[in-house]
Amino acid sequence: MTTVLAIEDDALLRDSIVNALIVRGLTAIAAENGYVGLKLAQENIPDLVLCDVRMPGLSGYEVLKSLRQDPNTATIPLIFLTAENTPEVMAIGADLGANGYLCKPFSTTELMAAIAPFI
């Protein structure tokens, strides 16, 4: 079964993502911040990570850097979730090895379309 890790500090959005994944038959793991998300990624080796860019503590960029440096998690696809739809933000993520972006707010349909190539 496909496992998706959602790292999002907004509890309502995180719960919404998890529910959407479960309804579609996917296994969903959730983390409220980058530290917990990184730990869960290393413990569970998900098939895909959805990660907020701006979070207190460990940012999404830092999560991605850490994932890419660990041989066990280096190839896990990661899609950033962001409210900042700017070329600068997207360029930073691309340089770090992000596999895509999903701009907030997004619908369940947009979420599923974004993750479809990776599940």
C-alpha cells in the first residue's frame, strides 16, 4: 500500500490532507512540524512526502535537505505545499530537489492530481 507523509503545521489543513488520502485508499502519516516529519520519514520510508515550506523550527527546505542527505530517504519524492507562489520560492525548491509544488489553498482534486505521478 502506498504511504504518504504529510508535514503541515496547520492542523486543519493537515487533517484535511490525511482524510483525503485515506478516502482514496492510501496510508497517511501526519506530522505537525519538520522535526517530527523528518523522524517519521526516516522511520517509515514513505512513498511520497507532502511538506509545508514555512514552518516554525525546521522549515520545509531544511526537511528536504536532510532527506536528500540520508541514503535511506534521498530518493523519496517530495512536493512542497506553499502559499507563496513566486518564482523565487519555486527556484529554491527546485535547486534542493523538490519534485513539485502545490499552492495553497488547493482542492482535493488538485491534491490528487499533484500526487498522482508519485503513487
